[in-house]
Amino acid sequence: MNMAARSFVYHPMRMRSVALGLVAMVVTACGGGLAELDPAAPADPAAPGVGVVAAPAGITAVHPGEKMQFEVRLAGVLGGEATFVTGAFSQRDGRPVVVLSSSIHSAGALALVKDIRDEATTVLDLDALEPLSTSSVVRANPRDYTAETRFADQRAAIDFRPAQGDPIRLIYDFGDQIAHDAHSAMAQMRIWEAPAGATRTMWVLGGRRIWKVDLTMGPGEVIGTYGGNQATVRIDGVAYRAYANLRVDDRRPPRTFSVWMSDDADRVPFRVVAGTELGAVTIELVDYQRP
């Protein structure tokens, strides 16, 4: 049911899964440079590992049939619109899976300057909340590209096809780390329960770029949302570009972001604020639909 046809009051038991694609916008899309290839990696260092965090009882990271809509603003000015859709649960090779799709396109003042469209689709393993495959289509003339990524045994094989230039095949070995894409990373964030000040690390693959994302659980806060004031938990993140061997590229400044999610079993992300080269980007939930 379209919430617009009823009211804009958030109902925690009916709003389950939401915009997992927010991480994609935060750590890979904001600020441009989507199609840049990372420089060659230096010597192979060891990287700290973090395993899968089990979902606490009652928290649901993915719920079928939902559609979320967001507005993206740069310095308060509308610059984009985004959606996230969760498909039906199914089976693939004996595993329970779901297809997650997100998209973002330029809007408002930004659309007058440049037409940008970024679409991503993930086949997610529901048991582990890990990606099995990711498909991406980016239109950001002249840096258009498509990419297909397959995840298996902590390895990611990427077939990258730019509109200009030759196709590239990349294989990243994450060793004892878990390789996430943007959708699975947000699913993991939504089921994370910890006291304020607790930390964890995730490795996120966006396009053909690796990010080391350090997360810190923040304090509870009450924020204004499209449904009124809501109690939320805040997660603060710092995303570092990394080489293929997982060593952080200290020549590039990190990107910071914060996510505010409902302080209940649904963990609805109402807002994301991210620092980018162009200024602060705010991603705000504005509509919800569910069959």
C-alpha cells in the first residue's frame, strides 16, 4: 500500500527493509570518480578481519516487496532522487536469496547541468547477508560503464565494460575478509546492535574500487523525519579507498558519513549525511510503498 494514500506516520512493524543502496551513494557515488581505476597495489600487508554479525532476534534486514524513495540534496539543494526495491524471496543453487535493486538519478538543479544515472542490482544470500552477484549500470557521460561482479570464496571477479575503452576483467582476493557490495553492507549495518562507542570494519566493493569502512555506533537521537520526530540510533562511518591487497591508500582523503535508523527492530534508515569533495550530501527518506 502506498503510504501517501494513508498518512506519513511511520509504523515500525510495517516498515521492514529499506534503502540498502544508500551505502553505494555514500562511499562510491558521491563526489564522482566512479570509473577511475585504482593505482597498482604495493607490497601485500595483512588486514584485520571482521566476521558476519548475526542478526539479533526480531531485527529484519530484508523484507520482500518494499519500495523506498529518497531525495538527495547537496548543500540543501535538490540534486538527485533515489529508489530501493526488494524483490521476492527465492532459491538459487539451494540457497535462499533475494534480488535487491537501487537507482539514483540527477534531479533539480543538478539535472540541468548533467544527466547522471546509477543503477545497481544484487543477488543476496539471505542466510549470510552476503552478495552472490552485483550488476551495475552507470550513465555519467563520458564515463558510462556497465559492470558484472561475481562473489565466491572471498573473491570478487569483475567484468568492467566502459563505454569508451577496452573491457577489463579484475579479480580481487579478500583472503579471510568478507567482501560486501553496497546493498549487503547496509543490510549488515541494519542488524548491528552494540553499545555507543563500539566499532567494526567492513570491506565494500563499489564499481571496481575497494573501500575499507570503519563504523562506530553512536548515541541515540531524536530527529525530525517525513513522519514526524523519531527516536533513532546513529552509526558513524569513515570510508578509506584501498588497493587490491586491502592496504589503505593514504594518499586519498577518507570520506565520512552518518546513518540515522529507527531505534526499533525495523532499523529504518531515515537519513544519511555524507561528506564529499563537493560538500555535505543529505539523503532523506520521503516515501514508502509496500504491496
